[in-house]
Amino acid sequence: MTIGFAPNLSIEVSRHSAVINSVKNDIENLIRDKNYGEDISELHIGIVSVSPQFQQFFKPRSPKYTKGEKSYMKEDVQYKFYNSFEYDVRLDFEAFKNASEQEAQKIIAKGILSSFDVFKRFKKFDSNQFKSDLEGLFKAKGWI
């Protein structure tokens, strides 16, 4: 399974971009060779933390599932997806803004773990094992 994060951040929290990328890399290394079921091959998580004055521009998006293979061109770049699922995790702006690097890692980890209800719709995806694997990683890192 592959994973990608798409940060949507206000300038006040953009200093945590490297932390977000680091967490993504740790998860990616953990799950790279794992298969949690045929329903999801690619997972894309939007990490959203925007200041109150910009929240109106970042309305919660519904989770989106692309079954099978899909490709499209945008600005001369071809994008391919296969059994792709994307959804957003909203992080508390004030807590994230004031967080140290270690606190930011914990906020991201807790945000991801608290979002697991989105996987209930998939019959051929072992969300329990996926969550267990992430919990093991996050505990080993001291994030939960």
C-alpha cells in the first residue's frame, strides 16, 4: 500500500511541514510492503490546519474513493490512481500552532488514529490491522 499526505496549512503552522513529511515517511516505510486488502491500494490523507479566518475556504471534504484504475492529465503531467482513497484529517489550529516538534507529531498521530471511522465502508480492507500497525509505530516513536 502507498500513502501520501497533502498538507493544507496556514502560514502560522507551515513550520510543521517537515514534521508532517517525517510522519508520512515513517508510515510509508512501515506499510510499503504490506497489503491490508484489495479495496485500498493507495491512501491520500489531507492534513488540514488553518487559522479561523481561513476556515471558510477549507470546508470539510467528503472522503473520495476511486475504484479500479483511473488516470488523467493536468498541466502535462499524467496522474494514475488504483483503488485510491482520500480523506482529510483536521488538526486543531491553536494546538498545532503552539506545538513543539514532538507535540506536533503527537497531534498528527492522534488525528490519524481518531479518523479510522472512514474505513468502515470497506469490506475488503483490514482497518483493524492497519490501525494496530500504526499504533505500534506511534507508540515506538513516543507519539501516543
